[in-house]
Amino acid sequence: MAKAARAAQAWKTYRNVSKPGSPGLGARLRALPRMIGAVMRGQYPGMSKGKLTMMGLGVLYIISPIDVIPDFLVLIGVADDFGVFLWLMSSLLGEGGRYVDWERDRVRAVPS
């Protein structure tokens, strides 16, 4: 069941990134540092500092040599890292796309 949910989430993320009119993968990735800064300064209302903290913990979990389930348990140990990776990528790409849209709307709202 968990594998199917992860695969569905990955497919949903791919569809959102490749949808016509939505920000592309490159735009989403380039927006991540700006988004993190805006969240930290309290300028971007679309994401809480708590969610940003959870994403940071996800990065630490992936790069940390200490795991909840050790990697020497080959299938299970790697699967938990992969699950965190999929969650992190789908969250980052989804939030990055929403941030790019928010930036575009904010620029349009400012009169020239």
C-alpha cells in the first residue's frame, strides 16, 4: 500500500510540473532559495516555518548515516530513505511551484 501511495505521489508531482502554464522544473528549483528566505522573513504566507523545518529534517534524515531502519536491511532500509526522498521532492517541487505562482501574482498586483 505504501509503495502505491509513493508512486501515486510521484506521478502527481510529475503531472503538476509538466502541466502547460505551470512553472517548469527549473523555475521551481531556482525559486527554492528565494522561497526559504521569504518564509524565514515571514513574507510568504503560503508555507509555515514548521513545514520548512520538517523539510529540513527530511534532508538531514536522507544525508545522515543514522537511520530509523538501517540500510543493511536492504529492501526495507533503502525503502524508508526513498519514501522520505519522494515526500521531500514532491513537497519542495509543489511548494516551489506555488511560490513561483505567488511571486507572479504579486508582481501583477503592483501597478507599474
